[in-house]
Amino acid sequence: MEKAISTVPYIFLFATIICIAYISPSQKVENAEGKVLDTKKEVKKAKQNLSFILQSFVTEYQQFRIVNDNTIITNEKSIAELKLNISSANKENKVIYKKKLAELERRNNDLKIEQAD
């Protein structure tokens, strides 16, 4: 009899734990649906962020192309002027102009390569 009386509180304790810990399948579905909705919101937000970053990148790249194209055009004009000056220059100036010409042509080629990448 004493054992039966001492085991009754344990039975109630275990029954209470089981009732509290038990989550019905419908509750599990509701919890999962909530998590899915949260995840969908996060995915939508991530897509918006990606779209914004992509647009920002495109704008930045277009600005880079404009600056690079202008630099190439300026260099090509300088190259043409140097070629004219070389033809009418004396020997000492021809050497200086040819060095400048080679440097400008190298820069232009580097810019064109950079732009192609």
C-alpha cells in the first residue's frame, strides 16, 4: 500500500510531462507553415537585395565604361598628335616623341584589355 501511495505522485508527474510535451500533428503543421512563410519572406527580401546590388553593379560598370572610353579617345588623339610631331621633329625630339608614343599606345592597349574583361 505504501508503494502504491508513493508511486501516485510519480504517475501524475509523468502524465503531466507527457501532456505538456505532446504537440499535436496539427500544431506541428501550423509551426511548419509559419516557418515556411518566414523563409519565403526571407527569400523575397534576399531577391530584392540581389536585384538592387545587380542594378548598382550595372550602373557602376556603365560609368566605368564611359570613363574608360573617354580616356581611350583622349589617348588616341594624343597618339595622332605625337605621330604628326614625330614627322616634323628633329632627331632628339623624335626619340622623346617615340617614347611618349610607345607609352600612350601601351596605356591604350591596357585600357582596351581592361575594358574587354
